[in-house]
Amino acid sequence: MAASLSRPCFISLHVPYRQGWAQDLATTFRFQPVAVRETPRVRQLALRRGSAIFLINERLAPGPASASCHDFLYDVDPRPALGTASNVCFEVDDVPGLCERLQSRGCSLPVPPTKVRDGGGSVTYGVVSSIVGNISHTLLDRSCYQGPFLPGFQPIQGAPSAAGDGIEITHFDHITYVCPRGGARAALDWYQRCFGFRRFLLNPRERPAEGYVVGGQGVGMLLLALQSAQGTLAHGCKLILAESLSEDGANQVDTFLEQHGGAGIQHVGLRTTNIVSTTRALQQGGARFFTPPTAYYSQGGKAEEIRGAGQDPRTLAELGILLDTTAPWDKAQPGTDARERPSQEYLMQIFTHPIFSEETFFLELIDRRGAPGFGEGNIQALWKAVQVYMDQQQ
Ligand SMILES: O=C(O)C(=O)Cc1ccc(O)cc1
């Protein structure tokens, strides 16, 4: 089956009663409120930056006791005891057809195909449970809808303009799941079989049969990567499946599993076209980022590597931005055209502290300069920075 799923339409977050996180995303990360749906029991707020939309779902009354599971439109209620990013909505052409095929493959469909309409037209959606933790997918056809967001939502006018604030976020670049041990391969198979996603290699050194093993310096992690069949490596949204290979359990991936109470979405990479101005503006707004030890910028020829990429080591060090130049990419990678890429490919990344009160979900800014994969050096630097942070928290 080649389900034609495109880039995510929104990523849905559920926050427990009264955590005020919607406010944080709006004020600290400067996402713009675009539409809201409010009932006596729940509020659903859509916040946008570029084409990246977070839908923040919260209860307005404590306790899930008698609440119907359909209080949240376009989603299911994961009944969270803590903040969680649990739903990724994809736009599809044929919701009933896809839902039927998914059901025939044994998938669970907590919301069967459902039509919702208002003055702007109608949409059809269904929700399917994934095999990873609490993650579900809303499958949405909004080709017959002209309103600003989705039926049932009221547009929010008068949000302060985002123009010229230095934050250049364009879209969701990738979504990283934490899988239980042994679970990444099963998740890979599920997304290939059910959604027609394609595997891609994260790094020229990755062996297809094994996956990308990031090891050394306290890191032990397996990464497998997929992207939707529509779109190229440069434009489609990627799913990264991470699994811990570490023995001691004191690392970012195992900590997520423990504090989240199982597998789920660990972070979302937001693509930026200017990581320096975006990080600076977000820091000024109060966002907190992991920063590598200052030695990161002086050791092992890093400053030369940064200068060679045309960036300024002092600026990156001041903000804590990581830079990785990748080895020449395998020209056989699907969706990449070597002729269009500059000879010096690199990427820059920076990771926020966990967003909720637990050490679970966080955001990342990623600025790709021709590099479609992920840098081992950056992942190791992140692990070290998180380790220092977790040690300080104890
Ligand atoms: O680098 C990225 O953005 C990744 O998605 C890889 C990754 C996966 C899990 C981690 O705990 C840290 C990094």
C-alpha cells in the first residue's frame, strides 16, 4: 500500500490541568496563536510558526473521571498525568480508504472516519493508534475546507506580528521517538507497512542491517530513520526512532522512558533558516538551551571546522550552537541531488531544556546547510551536556 501521507499538519500536545504550557509556547517560543476551540471541559489552542503548528490540548476541569474520550476534536485523550506530545496529524487524500486498509492490517482505530463541518466547509478525519507508546496519528482530509484552521475552531485575530523578530522557523524537520529496547525495528516495519514510509540512512557510516549506532563517550544509542513517501529528503518530515543501547540507564533515552512512563515522542526538530538569530531571539524571550562545555569549541580542530563552514566559532560558542560537517554523502540516497548541494555540507543544531516539569519532551532548532542526516559529534555533545545537567539536578 502506498498511503500518500504528506508533511505533518500539526503535532498535538496534551498538558495536565493547569500547567500553563500553552502560554509558555506562545510567549517563550513565540508561536503565534491562530485558532482556538473551547468547550466547558477542554480548550484546544493552535499555535503556529511558519508551517509548524502545535495543537495544545488541556482540560479546564480537574480529573478525567467522567469525561468522554471525544472531548478533544481531531485527537484522542491520552489522559496524561504529565505533559506529552502524543499525536501527529498527517494530511491524506482518502481517509475512509486508508482507515479501512489500516484496519485490515490489524491497526486499532480509536476514531473511525468522521466528518466535521462549519461555515468554511468540511473535513474528514480518523485517528489510528501507532505501535509506539501513546502515539496516535490523526489522518485528515481538508481539501474541502476553506477556513483558517479546522472546523470547530475560532480564528484568533490580533496576535502580535512575528515579522522581523529574528525567529526564522519554517517547518517541522523531524520528530524523534524514544522506543523501548528492541522496539525501534518493529516501529520501522510498522511505518513502512502501514504508512508506506521509506527508510533512509542517517549517516554515510550507517549499516542498513544495523541502523546508525552512536557510541563512545558514554553514548549508546541506535537510530533508525524514515520519511513519508511523498516529498524528498530535503522537504519531507522525517521520523527518527531512537533506542538506548546503554548499560547504565542514566541517559536521555532511558530517562525519557522512565519519566514518561513508556515510549513516545521525545523531541521535535524545528527547521530554521537562521539558527543564530533564532536562538538569540528565543534566549532573550527566556527559552533555555543545553550548551556544550566551552572546550567543545576549542578541542579537536572544532574552531577550524566551524570557520571552514563559514561560521564564526565565537558566535556559536556564545549561544551554545553545535556544528557538524558530515562526510561526503552517499549519492545513492533517495531524494537527494548531489549537484544541488554545496561541496561543504554541514548542519547546526541546538536543543532546549525539557519543556514540561519532567525530563521528557524538548524542542530542537536545526539549520541544515545541505546536510540531510544527523551529526554524530552533535549527538555526543548533546548527551554530554544533558549528562552534566542531570548530574546537577540530583
Ligand atoms: O540529533 C537529533 O536531532 C536526533 O533526533 C538524534 C537524537 C536522538 C535521541 C537523542 O536523545 C538525541 C539525539
